[in-house]
Amino acid sequence: MISRSQGRSATAAAAYRVAERIEDRRTGLVFDYAARGGVDHTEILAPDHAPDWVHDRSELWNRVEESETRKNSQVAREVRVALPDELTHAQRVALVRDYAQAQFVDRGMVADIALHAPGREGDERNHHAHILLTTRELDAEGSVPGGGFTTKNRDWNKVEVLEGWREAWARDSNAALERAGIEDRVDHRTLVAQRDEALERASVARERGDEGAELHETVRAMSLDRPPLPQLSLGAWQLKERGIEVAAVRVWHEVKDRAAEVRQVVHELTGQVRDWLDRAAERVMDRLGPGQSELALAGGRDGREEEPNLATRLRDAWEARQGREQERRVDAPEREAPQASQAPQDLATRLREAAEGVDREGFADRAAALREGREAEERHTAQEVAKEQERVRELERQQDIEREAHRDRGHGIER
């Protein structure tokens, strides 16, 4: 929400996002961001009954400000969306335009759209869009002469409406990716919900004997085994962009680095297990001979029963690694650099040992149990990350105090 209680205004927000000059008639302030770069596309969408002046950006947001009389008024709502880098510029524009029309404009809002390119520093894939929305109903003629804003629509603030916007963005993004021939997909749900689904699918695939599908879902569950990226406030985000490292920004960087580490480990672990399985499969087919090797390659049980399930070995190895990571974090206040991957043969040995005690029947129950009690964890995950960092910093402060006291005692003895 763009609120006056935060010292913000709709005119300033609009000027910054579209890189234009707008004078606020209510305060007399001039917001000039015309020299700002990185804005790829701007556009105003309005309901069919809207008066012509809504397409004049300065007039639109000045009238929004003039319709609010309270010092703590919420003058506008902003929706920020990440745009798939795999799409072309025209495809990204069409995606945002169609989404804003269906979700906001058709409900009666005016939507001011700005597509931003990635910054000079940071992730070069960071295409994104800002959608600035009005909060009041728009009357073309009638109660407001010449057309204008009337009452606020409180239905637009409902949680289920927000959740619907998130789901719609995932659906529209995936449809655009599919039309462009891109296999990647986005998901609006929490990481925990996505991970639980992957574990359930892995369990179902194992029951029907589809080892390939089970491996795919197991690897997907591993890649989701990480904390979510915390949301930064506007002030913290601006500090991050200027390279100023405050506590919230440090946590943001640490969580992002953790996600990158998880992706790298999953990639390496999967490659090592595949290499080991390939060598094992070659030995099995050598023993079976030409007549049975084709059956083994086709997925016949004659070739697979001699080797433990790959997804099970991969999952157990991941859980073992996570346990070692947890022990290391407890023992050391600061996270150490990731260790080099172990040799494939060592990993294969560990996987074989772990596979011997796997309870296949109980895995589905474990996956179902993971769902219980997760809602509270989802709400507090970001807070828990921040608390953990604060505990680490407190430990470091205590250690500094103890070292300082020790030095003081030493100096006293010398004197």
C-alpha cells in the first residue's frame, strides 16, 4: 500500500516508476525522475466508463491525492511481479497487460503499468513490472461532476482476493511460457507446500514403479528444501541497491546465497549418483548378456532389482548431508564455505548403506505428516531466519565482551 502515514504519495510513486516529471498540486512538490533509465514500457489501463483524463498520468494521480482528506490515507496500491527472462519484450508486455486488465481493470481499478529492465548491477534476469492501482471506485458521470473517484472498495483488500491475484499471475505466466515453448514454470505457493507435493508425487511414483518420475520429484523436493527469500521493505531495498549493508539486507543476501548453494549441491549430487548408477547398470547388463540387457534398459524389473532405488538413495544422501549441515551450524556461529563434493565412489558407498534401511511403505506416511503443523512455520519462516541471525550476532557480541574483559584483566596485572 502507498500510504501517507509512511510519508509517501501516489504522485511521487508514479513519477519514480515511469521515470517522468509530476507536480503534486496538493503539496506543491515536484517529483522529477525523467533522467532515470531502465524503464522499458509504460501504459495506463482504465475501465471502459472512465473519463478521458485518467490517461493523463499527472492528472490521474493528482486527482487520486485530492480525493483523500486524511493524513494517514492509503492513496494507492502497488503490485510487483517478476517477469520471465525467457520471454521476449513484446511477450512480457502482453503478459502484464492481459493480467492487469483481467485482475484489476475489469474490477473497476485504473492500472498504471511500468516494466523495468534489470539494473546494471545484480541479476541480469531481473525483468519486473510495477502495477500502480487506484483504491476508489471511478464514476464517469453522476455523483461526481465530470467523473471522478467516489468510495473505496473494501472488497479489493480481502485476503482471498490477494491470493487469487497471486494464483492468476502464476497461471498467466505459465500459459505465456508454454506458448513460447519454454518448459520452466512458476508457482505461487509457499516452498513448503511445493516440497510436500513433490514428496507425495515421489511416493506415488515409487508405488507404481516409475523410478524416473520418482527421481525427478525427489530432486525437485531437494531443490525446494531452503528458506524463502525474505521480503525487504522499500527503505531496505533502496539501501541494498546503494550497496549499504543493514541487518535485513544481510539476511536477504544470506538466504539468497543459501538457495544458490542448495541448487548447486542438488546438481552435483544428482550427477554423482547418475554416474554411479550408470556404472552399476553396465555391470548388471554385462552379467545379464545381450538378451536381457534390452529388458533392463527398457525398465524391466530383471535389470533393476539388483540395485537399490536411485531416488531413495538420493533422498537419503540429501537428508544425511542436511544433518551434517545442521550440526556444523550449531557448532560454528558463522557458516563455513561449502566443502568440495565427495568422490563418486564414496558417495555410492554411503548411498548403498543408507538404502538398506529404507522403509518404503512408511515414506508416504512421512510425506503426509510433513503437512501437519506447517502453516505456522510458513508465517514465521522469515522471522525465524532473522532471529537466528540475531542470536549469532549476540553470541559474537558476548565473545567480544569476554575478550575485552580478558584484555583488561591482563593489563591490570601488568600495572
